[in-house]
Amino acid sequence: MVTLNNNVRYLQIAFNYDLGLVAQVLPRIPASERILIEAGTPYIKLAGMPGLRAIRQRWNGHLVADLKVLDGAIGEVRMSYQAGATAATVLGSAPTETINLFIEHCAHYNMLSMIDMLGVDDPLDVLRPLHNAPDVIVIHRGRDEENTRGKMIRYRQINRIRSKYDCLISAAGGVDLREARSAIFNGANIVVANIVRPNDGWTGIQTNEDITAIAQQFLDTIS
């Protein structure tokens, strides 16, 4: 069974560009059971399932397909599994029926189910009607929200979720070392850091940095 340990803190590194950048950067990421590699939504839209397979050929650990499923959960979970993913995401704004099917079929394929709460005001409104809880709940400040004054990752939601559900919590959206420290302090199990190009204006691990050293710094920071 694919699992994550609730007592361990994980780093999820997201690729949102093209396969060329994956081929350049992924070999510089240290092999660690505490690192998950994410095929981000823009990457999947560009490279499709062949792009997911290309990451799998280069990475033996957890591979997250950030599908952000809104409909057609059965087919999307199946094709990501066949391409080598060990986890996938569904949007919390998807219909309850879609989320239920998503969680059910992730379990069928021995994949981690992740609900991305991007744009959701109250995650409990999403979780209450479900037949089963997901493996991971993602508290997410969107990429387009990163530079908006006052837009923060809503850590206050973590304790509310934890009071009712035994799920792991992932924090995403403009995460650097300082934000990663805050996320863990506020109870997150997973922090998501984007691989970013220096001139793109987003926060994350820049491609011109010593990626091996920065990844290790993240692991040390969230331990």
C-alpha cells in the first residue's frame, strides 16, 4: 500500500515547465524518501501522459500528477496510474460525485488521493459530504495570488480539518524556506516548492541555484 508517514515531514518539488527543464534539474534533486516529485498542471497540459512517464523513468520515488480533476475522475486517475503516478489531485470545487469517484479509484490503484482546496472558502464544506476522506488535503494559495497583498496560505484551516479528519495536510503556493518553516510550525505534513526560472516572478527553488543544496536545506528546515 502506498502511504506517507504522519510523523515525517515531506518536501514536494513541482515541475511546471517542459521536459527539457525536468531533464536538466531532476538529476540534481537528492534521492530521498522524504521528497515527492510533482508533475505540475502546466507541465501535464504541455507534455501529457508521455511527460509523466518521462519523469517516472528518471525518478523512483513518489510521483504526484497534479491533474486538478474537475470531472471524469475515473479516466483521469486510470491514465495517471498507467503513466506511473503514485498520487493525483482533484479540485475541492469539483462536484461531490467526482471527488468520491476520484478517492475511490485512487484507492483502487493504490494511489494517494489529494484534494486541492484552491479557491475553497471552507474545506469542511467539501469534506463533510464525502463517502471517504482523502489521504492528503492541500491548502493552496494559487500562483496568480502570490503577489497579492494579504493573500496568505490559510494555516488556520489546518486545526479545523484536523479536529475532524485524520488526513495529511499539504501547504502550497509561493513556498520558500521561510514559508516552509511556517507551514510545518502550523501543522503541515508536506510543503510544496516550485521549480522556477529566475525571471518569472514566482517564489520557489530557482533553476540557477544549487538545487541539490537548496533541496537539502528544505529537508533540514522541515525536519
